[in-house]
Amino acid sequence: MFKVLEKVMESCTFDYPVDATDDERELIRDLRTSGGTELNRLAYLMPESLKDILSELEAAIASILSSKKLSDHEAVAFKSFLLVV
């Protein structure tokens, strides 16, 4: 279960390659958006399981947010995830 969570979080922070075409950038943006949606879906489906590792999740998400690699919308998805848990 936690491997799934890790992969979803990775998809939310997938970097845009410097030489990416417009189509590739759009695909990556869609992947990141879908990842944020799935992250919140997991929080709603199993908040009790995730509550046990809340401090670790908070630390991981704080690190992601401080990296400044997310759009405002993506950052809200991560904050919403923590709020649900």
C-alpha cells in the first residue's frame, strides 16, 4: 500500500524535461494532476491507515512543498491530502 502511495507522490512531482515538446509537457501536466487526484482519493479511502504515518507524510510533503517544484494547484492537492488524513 505504501509503495503505491510513494509512486503516486512521485508522479505528482515528475520533472518537466528541458527539451520536452508541448505535447510531452501536456502529458506530464496531466500525469501530475491525476497523481494529485489519486493522492486525495487514497486519503479518503484509508485515512485510518495513513494516520499512523502522518508525521512521516507531513515531513515528506513539507520537503516537496519547499522544493518549489509544484504549481499552486498541485501544492493545494498535497495540503488537502494531509487535511483529509
